[in-house]
Amino acid sequence: METGTGGDPDANGPRALAPGLYLVATPIGSARDITLRALDILAGADLLAAEDTRRARHLLDIHGVRRDARSLVPYHDHNGARQRPRLLAALAEGRSVALVSDAGTPLVADPGYRLAVEAIAAGHRVHAAPGASALLAALSVAGLPTDRFLFAGFAPPRQAARLRFLAGVAGVPATLVFYESPRRLAAALADMAEALGGARQAAVCRELTKRFEETRRGTLAELSAAFAAEPEPKGEIVVVIGPPAAEEVGEEALDAALDAALARLSVKDAAAEVARALGLPRRLVYARALERAE
């Protein structure tokens, strides 16, 4: 197991960065939502790989971080296969490489995954510099359960595939979180209401942390009807959908939740945890837990 900070910037101020890959979260809206540690890393890394170098340069300029243009390189979906060897070679030479996405936390619905996986496979240190995340910001303001959630990313753009995708998560006993395009929001909400049930509580979070931030809450049926009757919205959108009601939880979902809880808890405690999480009667869940524990 890897230990130690390897020369990361700490509470005593910036130090020379140790070799390794640094996954740096950047603001999703307000430029002030960046950590001091992130700024230290962006200033000190030997190479800075950015999904969009212009946006990265703008962020650096706002915060007064100066970098040689040659040390700022693009890394995105279209050039990842070509750029990874260069970045991995830099790591092999003992250099520090920082990775930023357009906004938010790298690797959450962005192209940094393959780079991180290959860096780990090659034995390089990988560090997280946590910070802004649209996923967590939306969960915070949606007003829906947060003790258990599933981030489902982007649903497929075509309706048939989207309905199949949604059917696959309909019974998950957790709050669901999706990223969605403004162009497809109305159609996606209509399909969500069909596949997940129009009575499910939901929230549409738009332009989080920005000037025109908006969170609209209601049932999927209500939100679907509202957005279908309005002009196409603008900005970044996160859709948060509450867990299914108790009567919607199937036996498979109940058994899966119980098996996971029984692996680490007593029958009594496992039943209490699952009953609370799924909104089911404790006596019913306890009886099922006894059967699963035999």
C-alpha cells in the first residue's frame, strides 16, 4: 500500500512537487472555487495537461499563475491516445504532471481515466487534489436522500437506447444522478418519467455556482411537463432523481442490499440499515434477512 505525501504542497505552503500524476479539480462556475493546494500544483507541475488549454490558461490568468506555454499541453478525447505516451514518458523521467478537465473533478465523466489507469499500471504515484464537483454540488442542493446514490453519467442520446438504459437503473435503491445536455433535457425528462415513474421526486440543477444558478424541484412528471412547454434551457445541467418508493423496490434489489449489509453487520443491524435505506418496514426486512443469513 502506498503511503506518504511525496512532497505535495501542504499547510506550510508550496514545495517542489514530487514526481507523479496530479488530478486537480477546477471550478465548475465561480473561479474562486479553487483550493490553495490546486493553485500550488498548477503553478509547480512540470507539465499541465488540460482538456481545453484556452480555458486552463484563462483560469491561470485569473489567479495570477504564470506558466511557460510549452508546459501546457492539450489532453482530450480526440488526442488522448497520442498524448498519453508523452505524459507517461514525463512521469517515467521523474517529472510531475497535473491534469485538469474543462471544469470540476478529473475522471468524473471526462477523458482522464485512461491516463490515470496507465500511470498506475506503470507504477507511478497518482495524487488527487479534490475540489469542485457538479455531481456533489447538485446532490447538496437537490433536497433528496444522499446516504446512497448512483452517478449514472450521461444517458444515451437516442430514445430507444435511453429507455433501455433507464430501465436498468429503475430499481436501484438509491438517488440517481445524471449529467444531461440542454438540447436533450425535455426529451430525457419525459423518458425518465416513463421509465422510472412520473411520481419520483427529482431536481434539475442548472449552472451551479454561476450567476444564473437555478434548481427546480418536483416530480418527474411535473418537471417533464414544465420543460417541454419552455424554450430550451442554457448551461450545464445535472438531473437528480430520488430513490424508488418502498412499493417499487423489488425482491432482487432487497436481497442485494441485504447481502451487502450482512457481509459486515449482524442480522439485526443489517435489517435496520436496509429498512432505513429502502424505506421498508423493519419487520419485513428482518424476516428476509434471517432467510438470507441461513
